[in-house]
Amino acid sequence: MSVAFLLPSLAVSVRRLHDLGRSGWWLLIGLIPIVGWIVLIVFFVQDGQPGPNRFGPSPES
């Protein structure tokens, strides 16, 4: 059952990183135990960039 959630959760994580103006490749930092997870959590709770960025318009506007 957890395999069914893998692809959608990756897509949401990449979308969230794009909202911050970061590449989806930042997800690979999560492979570093503890420190990588903390960095990703900090990224995920930050506010997105106001206005458009290089990945497209802000979903909030």
C-alpha cells in the first residue's frame, strides 16, 4: 500500500520545492540521515516565493 503513495508524495514534494524556487533535486538531500530530513522539513514549512519564479506562477495568486 505504501508504494501507491510514493509517486504522489514525490510529486507534491517537488511541487513544494518549486514553490520555493528550488529544484526538485533537493529531495536527494533527504538521503542524508537526520540532517537531510531536517533541512527538507525546514524547506517544506517556509512560505513560497511571492509572484512567479522560474518554475511558473505562484499557485496562491
